[in-house]
Amino acid sequence: MRRARIIGTGSYMPEKVMANSDFEKYLDTTDEWIVTRTGIRERRIAADGEFTSDLAVNAARKALDMAGLTPTDLDLIVVGTITGDYPWPATACIVQDKLGAGQCGAYDLSAACSGFLYALNNATALIEAGNINRALVIGAETLSRIVDYEDRNTCLLFGDGAGAVILEGQDGDQGVLSTHLHADGSYLELLYQPGFGTAVTPTEALVRDRGYFLKMQGNEVFKVAVKMLTEVAQEALAKNDMTIADVDLLIPHQANIRILEATAKRLKIDQDKVFVNVDKYGNTSAATIPVALDEANRSGRLKDNNIIVLNAFGGGFTWASACLRW
Ligand code: ACO
């Protein structure tokens, strides 16, 4: 069968580190509270003038290098992001231009923290159908630009970064075995950016009242996230006639160590088979999974024919999973 196989991975994290101690200096919070409640110790923040497209391009170049390809070899660029350089045109078009990737198709997918898995699903389907042969799939975010740094409930959770994979159509058993997408739009107001878009009129009051920034009801998000992350991983296993014992590595969306631990417990998977780097980068939304996949790949943790499950949950609500044979 024609499958989409990952033949290159790359990631890029901005240089600037924001540690928990930086929040202690001006917010009513402590390193101890943040580590205990979230597992996060530090996150990366894009430099002035460094945009989502720049992070994406840096990650993409590394993935192309690993794949031994040049940008003009690509048939498609899909970027999962909710923090594109502009509302439009798509950040993928800007990435295409900065990479020098000719005139291949390029568009963004907006599915918040599930954005990379939505994009992976999309590119995989196009490859399996024979429409294209090589795709660059990216998750990239500069969440620091939409986070309210006066809101201690949200600001310490998020960071900036980008990860990328190159997918190529190959015959055989290795590659993306299945992908699974879900959404429930009735949860809109638990996690969203209410003050930006054509539904709102930009006014001085909106900016003054901090309406522009991301809003979240963390407790409510937490409960639904654990349930859906568990169920969507189980869906991927059932689809491939596998059990949790078949999984060599689970790479979940990195939101919060307690969400990761609660999901692992429900799935009955050993914690040492769960990839964790939330301590270093916080929640980078669509970027967490491709960044983690790249770190796992470059550290030699992914072996030929390993079964890898990816699962994500985010604003929308959206949730998704993928099962890969490496
Ligand atoms: N420092 C110190 N105290 C704080 C802070 C802070 N930064 N933030 C909140 N508190 C206080 C609260 O005011 C509250 O005080 P009170 O009891 O006096 O009212 C207390 O700590 C507990 O607050 P909770 O909101 O109940 O804390 P909780 O244990 O739920 O942790 C958190 C909050 C970390 C946001 C958690 O709910 C969470 O991680 N939710 C998931 C959200 C998430 O990850 N969203 C990302 C997008 S979706 C996704 O990626 C899965």
C-alpha cells in the first residue's frame, strides 16, 4: 500500500529562555507552584522581529537536510498554527517564499494544539490518494504574542517554537498507519482569543481591557483534555488492531505534566514510554508534537518499525491522534 512516510524531522526553538524565576519577579507566583501544577521550568520566547514563519523555516530547513531534499522537491507545504504572521495570507505561503520552494501548494490549518496532527492527516491523505508525493508539514507558534503576561493563570504555560516533518509517498508497511480527527465547537469559550477576528471591532477599549489576549478556563480544559487524549489514542490502537503493549513510544501534546501523567495512567502505559519535554518548552501548541518527534528521532529513540502514537488536544475543542510505524 502507498503510505506517507516521515523521511526527515527538524525543530527550532528561539534562543531566549524565560524561566519560572522571571515570573516570580513580577507576578504573585512561585517556581514551586508552577513546577508542581504544570511540570514547566522554562519556555522559549521569539526575539523581536522573529515571526512564526521564521521559526517554521528554520525547522523546515533541518527536516529537508535530514531528508536529503531541496525546497523545490516539495509538492505541498501545510502549516498548523494559530499564531500566523498575519490573519492572511497563510503563513505557509510566507514559508514557501522564504524557503524558495517554487510554486507548490501552501496553506495553513487552524486546529490550535491539534494543528500538527490535523495537518499530518491532510498531507497523508493527499499522498495516499496519489495527488502529491512529498509534503512539508509544520507546527509553528509564537504564542508569546497572544499571551497576557499579566494573567498568572495562563502566561506561564505557553512558549514559542516550531517543528517540521517531510512526508514522502512510499510503498510498504512503514509510515503513517492511521490518523483520527475530532472537534466539538460548543467548547469555544473555554479556550480562545476573543478579541481578534472579523467577529470583533478593534477598539481602544478592547486593547486597554486586554481583550486581545488568549483566554482559558484551565480547570475545565484539563478535565476534557485527559478524557479525549485517552480516547483518541485508544481509537488509533483499535483501528490498527493493536493494544497499548504494542506501543514503543507515545508522543503526546505537551501541555502540562499532570495531563500527560493522568493520560498515561488511563492508557496503562509505562511513563518511560511517554515522551516528555514540557519542562523545557512549556506548551507550544501545534509545535509540541513535531518538536518532540524531532528530539526523539535525533536522540536515537525511534528505531525501525517502532510503533509510535501521537495524540493532541486543544482549543476548539479539537483532538486528534496518529499511529506510525517508524
Ligand atoms: N501561581 C500561583 N497561584 C496560582 C497561579 C499561579 N501562576 N495560577 C493560579 N493560581 C491559584 C489560583 O488562583 C487558585 O487559587 P485559589 O484556590 O485561592 O482560588 C489556585 O492557584 C488553584 O487554581 P486552579 O486553577 O484550580 O489550579 P489548577 O490546579 O487547575 O492548575 C492550570 C491550573 C495549571 C492552568 C491547570 O488547570 C491546567 O494545566 N489546565 C490545562 C490547561 C492547558 O494546558 N491548556 C493549554 C491548552 S489546551 C491543551 O493544550 C491541553
